[in-house]
Amino acid sequence: MESDLRSIGELARDSGLSISALRFYDGAGVLAPARVDPRTGYRWYAPGQLTDARLLARLRRVGLPLADIRAVLGAAPGSGAAQRLMDEHLRRLEHGLADARRELSLIRRLIDQRENPMATPPAEYRFTVPARELAEALDAVRFAVGGDPELPVLSGVLFDLDGDLLRLVATDRYRIALAEVPVQSAVPEEGPAPAVPAAPAASAVVPVALADAVRALLGSAAGVVELALGAGTVHVTVGGHRIEGVALDHDYPDYRPLVRLEPVHRIGLPAAELRAALVSAATSSLPSGPHGAACEVTLLTVDGEGRFAVAAPGADAAAGALRVAVNRDFLLEALPADAPGQLVLELGGPITPLAVRTADRPGTFSVLMPVRLPA
């Protein structure tokens, strides 16, 4: 009976949600009223819905996406699904805070340079990394460097020093490759100390020709490499040999949000097995490459029992199976050149990015955009 129900105004008052918010969440399928008067359209809520409304208000305060709010409220008791969603959201918030701190540190330096151009020369960070790992990182990202003359910033490799890690990043907008190298030491050579104490942070977009020259110098060298980033230049010293050059004078796109994926499936398999399956599977030619150029597309599928397969785009798949179409050549280029290692494929959905990781180096991976299949 209506006497046992709360009106929408009463629920708004007791939960902290506005009446308009309750109407929105009803329309979005998040919190539907227990009863709607067929004549007036007035909404009435069951007593037990107050708990859900209060939870909804708090989930909204912490910025949980609408789909996740719906999943939390609909999670089966005791399944742990709601707690896992909270853990994932907390990780996203922590990553965002770390990014904000890093950007604010760089912003402070730019403000100092703008306000005191003569008194605050840009800092140059000098540090060392293992030679073998830097060579492997360059090999892991080189294929993804862009070649579009209208996007000159993508024609280089981003060297991004972030505390005790050097990240190398390359992208051509259709795929992005990232590799991490441990930093053994990093100190500023000149310039003022940061206003807020923090781990070193510096970056430079290294032209691809310079990156290739560094890779050739490294060869199969062991030991350490000394690098210096900052003031618009790049210096690399290996043994008694030194290479230097001017960094590209462009702001590199923020890659961090693009490589934080939430996969539904993680598939482990040998790289050689995946390469063989890609080479042997039939493909379809579709216009999805740079500037609309045609590319060979293959289909990755995962059935309801987690079985992974590579198939032709027109092949039948089991009902409910995940189907992800990819540029076959892009995926082949993302595989390790020597191909003996174990890979982890991360798949989220037919239109969400997929990742290719090496099992022993999770910080070195590639992200590819899927290809939309025609209806």
C-alpha cells in the first residue's frame, strides 16, 4: 500500500539525492520506483530502497561511472562483485592523482620559466639505465612510430622519465606501444629544485632517426647507458661513445589514460602459436588503415568457456562469443620478433582497445584499436 511507501520527495530528503536525480536514475535503469501511479505518473519507493538510494548518492560522489553504479546495485549478495568494482575504481582514482601530481610538478616548472625566464633555466636530468633493457625497449616500441607528416609529434619516441622508471612510448593513433626500463640513478644537473619534493620527472620526444642511431650504438652492449633529458636536447653515452640531438619541439599526447585497460578476458598463449594462427587464418580486406587505406582484418574470438581462436571475419562464432576484429599486420608487428616467449592477450569488447603483453615483462606491451566490422 502507498502508506508503506516513500514518495519521491521523501526519498530525496532522506537519501540526499535530488528529485531530478531520482527521476534520471529511474530512466537510466539504476533505481526504479516500486510503484508508479498509472494516472498521475507519481513515483513511490519501497522502504528497503532507501539503503540503495543512500548508497547511490555516495557512489555518485566518488565519481563512479553510471554502468558501474548499475552493476554495484545489481550485484548478487556475497558474490564479491561490488567490492571488486570498488577496488578497480580506487585504482583509477589513485592513477589519476599520481598523474595530476606529475603534471602539476611540470606546470610549476613552466610557470617558473614563464615568470623568470632568465633566472630559471630548464633542468636537465642525467640518469643511467641498463643497456640491454634500453635496447629491448626500443625494439618493443619502434614499430608503432607514426609516419604522418601532418602529425610530426608522432614521428618520434617519447622518453618519459617518471621517478625510478623510464617509459618509452610510440604511437601512430591506430596502435600504441609502451616499454619500461628501470632507472638506476636520476638527478637534475641544473636549475632550481622542484617546489614540491618529488621523484624526478622529465620527458623528450626523440626523433625516430636519433632513436634508431641510439639503438645501433647499443648493439648488444652490456653494462649501463647514461642519458640526459631536458632543455630540448637528448644525450646518450654508451661506453666511450656519445650521441646527442635536439628533441622534437611538440607536446606529446597524454598516453596514460589510453593504456589503462579493464579487460574482460586474459588469454595466455605462446607468441609463436599466435603468430602461426594469424598467418594461416583467412582475412578480409577492409578500409581501416591510415587515411582509410585497406588492411587485412582477422577475427579473434573467445567463447563462453574462455576458449580463444583466430578466424576469418565472416566465420561463424558460438552464440554469445566475444568477437574482436583487428588489423592482422598491426597485431603481427606487436608480437616479439623472436617469438618464443609467452604472451598475454587482454580483450575487453568488440570496440574497446586490446592489449598484447609479454608474460615476463608486464610493463612492456602494445595496445591496438579494433576494426569495426560492417553490419
